[in-house]
Amino acid sequence: MALKATVVKADLQISDMDRHYYANHALTLAQHPSETDQRLMVRLLAFALFADERLLFGKGLSTEEEPDLWRRGYTGEIEQWIDLGQPDESRIRKACGRAREVVVVTYGGRASDLWWEKNAAALARHRNLTVLDIATDTVEALVGLMVRSMRLNVMVQDGELQLLGDDLTITVQPGVRQAATEPVA
């Protein structure tokens, strides 16, 4: 018998002062049986960082053709492609060719550091790529917020994100390993 996905609901009230974006998002996340709580919460964090009315979750871990999150333009072009973890350099190269902006959010501690050391030179030539790193202790704190039905207030200001739960506040300052050098419209 196949294991079923766990459904996690998150109600995010987002106040992003950096981008002047203010909205509520009622999200339903399907957690694949092989997806860790850490990865699920990093997916939610990535959504909060790049929130937009057109930002959508991809089909999941088993789909190679789609990112973890993406935003498409009104004519179908891929405006933003967001992957989590440590994707292959070839996957990132392909994404950079397909999307106006590509973001990779790493979160694996020492494993992410090793991935970056191995791929930094090859990734440096992609002008539309941003690589962000989330510290291990931050990821573990995010897992502390996780329940099957979450209500979180998100405030973004000066590149810093605060997640406010019922009884816990987490401040996230993503480490920028590489910033896109092309302006993203």
C-alpha cells in the first residue's frame, strides 16, 4: 500500500515592506512521505520570502520539469523559478535558460556548504541566479512552528523576515551566496 501525502494548511498574513506587498495567503501544502519537516518548512519560508498572487507550488519531489515554487507571467512565461536544497548544476543551468529569475534556497548546513564549494564557479556565470542559504538552527526553529494547521504573521523588512506564530517568533536573515547581477523586472 502506498503512503499518502500529509496535508498541512498554512494561513500567512504577509507584510513585506521591502517590496510593498501586503496580502493574506491560505495555502495547502502536500507533504510527500519522503519530504522532511525541514524541507516543508523551508518551502513555506521560500513562499513567504517571494510571496506574490501568482506564486505557486510545483507538483512536488517526483516532478523534474517543475521547480518547488514558480511564478508565471500572464502570457505563460516563467518569471521566477525557485528550487530548494542542492540541485544539480545542469538543472540550474536549464532553469536559468527558461526563467527570467532563478533562486536556489539551500538549507543543509555542512552539506550545503560542500555543494556550494563544488558548484560555485559554474554557477557564477548565471546572471539571473540568486543562491540563498538558511542556517541549520533557523530551519530547526521553523520546524518548531509546524502544526497541521498554522496561522503565521510574516513581516519582511530590510531583507530580514520575521515569522510570528502563536507562541514563537523566528527571525530569518538568509545568507546570500550569490546575488543575481541582472535586474529582474
